[in-house]
Amino acid sequence: MNDCSFDIPLQVKEEGLYRRPLPKGLIAFSSVEGRAVFQQALLQGNMANYFPLIEQFTTQAEPAFCGISSLVMVLNALEIDPGRVWKGPWRWFDENLTDCCDQIPQIKKVGVSFHQLTRLARCNGLKVDAYFHSETELGLFRQQLADVARTSSGKHMIVSYSRSGLEQTGGGHFSPIGAYHAERDLVLILDVARFKYPPYWVSVTSLWQAMAEKDSLTDRSRGYFLCEKLV
Amino acid sequence: MNDCSFDIPLQVKEEGLYRRPLPKGLIAFSSVEGRAVFQQALLQGNMANYFPLIEQFTTQAEPAFCGISSLVMVLNALEIDPGRVWKGPWRWFDENLTDCCDQIPQIKKVGVSFHQLTRLARCNGLKVDAYFHSETELGLFRQQLADVARTSSGKHMIVSYSRSGLEQTGGGHFSPIGAYHAERDLVLILDVARFKYPPYWVSVTSLWQAMAEKDSLTDRSRGYFLCEKLV
């Protein structure tokens, strides 16, 4: 076994970006306010889905993998056995194992559409209930958020939204919902682009508006889908 | 953009293993008891380090990467800028970026020793305070756990223990500590082998005993180290 000959930090040239500042209006998970919101939501019983989901919180493995990394979190949180070996002797979902028909190289380049991700979710063993923003309404969305967060329904929600709608940099994005704070009408987004933003609480109405923007590739609004284990 | 032609779960042959049952005496994070312990520890103010650390919870990228994946969690939780690009334009730690002198291929085969991991932590910009089990005592260990969990010290702890000491399968293992429950004397281990075990609460004395066993490669006991940002 080699041992390292450097005991001091490496001196390196800095290129690229180290994260982005979280826009105002979003509450960082680990901030003083974020911790208070968390504790309140927990005591309100609005974090049923948080526990299995946070166990699987992950960084999207590639810059265009937000969709399939969100899917990986939900698949592992629901303890779906991929039926194929990941590494060593272990069956476990990573992004590559979500593939159903050799789409990964293309997804790596351009990401996935909302519809494409729901199909990948289905072919990996999930029951999916999908809603384009244009086909649903805010009241139903809020009710579904509360249902996911409040009960042990075994459901998780993945949202597809426009980053610009939350004053963030970047285009369309997917991430799972970690919790709901009913009184303040906030949801916890477990943003899989952890190299860019921390997890944050956002108002349900802001998120709703950020889902309304059209995906230029498909010319359809964004939306959300509920996933659960097939029985 | 391709779309998937399968809307039904793939039928595949099952080989390998899907997780391991958590041994008795360990409390699964998402179990009813685990949630109660979590809430108590939170209300006791014993989860100061939990928030930034859980934001970075990760699955070890390779079966022998438990040490450097634990280190990646702490480096990202402490917002250490690697000064080098990970992917796209982003500077961010993954396991490969922890390398200081081309050790990764060897680590992939055999893992790292306790001493080697502390040196990697130092060369990536952390202040490290390391303790072999044989050189410290239970009282000090407990006090340091409480300090990490109770205050906003900006410190995190990585433990090196023998899995067999916790009745788990496997040999030596590294993982970070997520929280401390003072009254019940339990710590939360954020086990990076998420394909094998969920995160769990374990008694401090059991963990202490599991650190006493010698690493056959180095013929030294295991131990723990505290990490913080260099100022």
C-alpha cells in the first residue's frame, strides 16, 4: 500500500466555478432559518418521506443527469432491486442502471424530457402518476405535496421546473421533494446539483410558477410526477 | 432525443446481493425508533453537524472507497474548494479528486489505512486531529462526539471500525458520524456503503469496541479523526 507524500494542501490553479450563491427567497437547508423550518415541519409530521429519501441523497453524476439522478434517489429510497449487479456483488441503482434502451449516452449530452423520465421510471419498476403543469392546478399540487410529506404513503415526488423561475442560473431541472411545511407553504427541494446549490426550502407558489415555463425541446410545460413501488 | 420503448419493468436474472439485513442492536435511521431518536437528538440540540453533512451523504463509488467517500462527504460539507474542475465547469470533490499522489488505482483495489486517509485529508486542506483507539479513551471519545454534535464547531468526525464488531458482514470500514443522542448514548453512523446498510444509530460503547480491533494490514488498532477547515 502506498502512502501519501504530501501532508500539506496542494497548490493548484483555480479554473471553473465553485457553487453559486443561493438566490434570495430560497432558504438554505443548513442555514439558521432552514434548521428552524426543518424542525417545525418535523414536529408537524410533514416529513414522512424525508427519511428514506435523504438516505439516498446524491450528486448528479454528470451535468446533464439531473433527471436520472433524481430517479436513482427514488428507486433506492423505495428499495427497488434493479435485478442487475452494480459493482462488486451488489445490486444497486446508479444512473447507468436506470437505462432501458441505450439512452444514457444521449442523456449525458442533452438530459431527458419530462415524458422520457416518466417512462424510464416505469420501466425500472415504478408506478408513475405524471402531471404536466398545463393539465393540473395549484390546489391539487399542494394536496399531493401534503400527501407525500404527511403520510407514510410510500410515495415520492419528482419536480421538473425552470431554474430561471427560481432566479437560479441554468435551464430546466429535475429534483425530488424532501418535505413540506404546511403553515408556511414551503417545500424542501433536494437539489441533485449539489456542486451548484445546497438543498433549499421554496414557496409552493414559486415552484408552481417555475413549472409553468415550457421546455423548448418539447414545447410543453414542465410538471411533476408521483412515484411508488408497483405492488 | 430517443424515447424509451419499454413501459414495463425489465425482466432480468438476479445475481449478487441486494443489501444486508441490519443486525439487531443497530437502529435503522428511517425506522419508527430511528425517527424518534432523531427527533429527540434534534430537540436536544445534538445535531449541529448533521445538516451540512447530510447534504453531502453519498454512496461510496467503489466497494473499496469507504475511506475516501467519507472524506469526500466531509470536504464538501466543509465547503472546501478542490481548486480543480470536477465535471463541466464545476469544481467539486468526488473520490478521484481526493488523490494527492496517484494512489486511487491502489485504493480501488485494497482501500486505505487509517493513517493514509488522515494524510489524504490533510493534503486536501483539512486540519486533522487523529486518534488510534489504543492511544485514547472512551471518555474523551464521547466528549469529542458531543462536541462535534452539540456545537457549531465546524468539526466532523470519521470513524474507522471493524464491521464484525457491530455484527455486520465485512472487514474494516470508514464512515462519518452524523449526530449524537446524549441521553441514550447513541451515535448516528452515515454508512457510505448504502448498497449494503442504511444509516443507523449505534451505542457509543459498541462503536468504541468495534474500533479496538486491529487492522491486519497495519497491525494497529482502528480509531477516529476530527476534521475541520484550515484557517
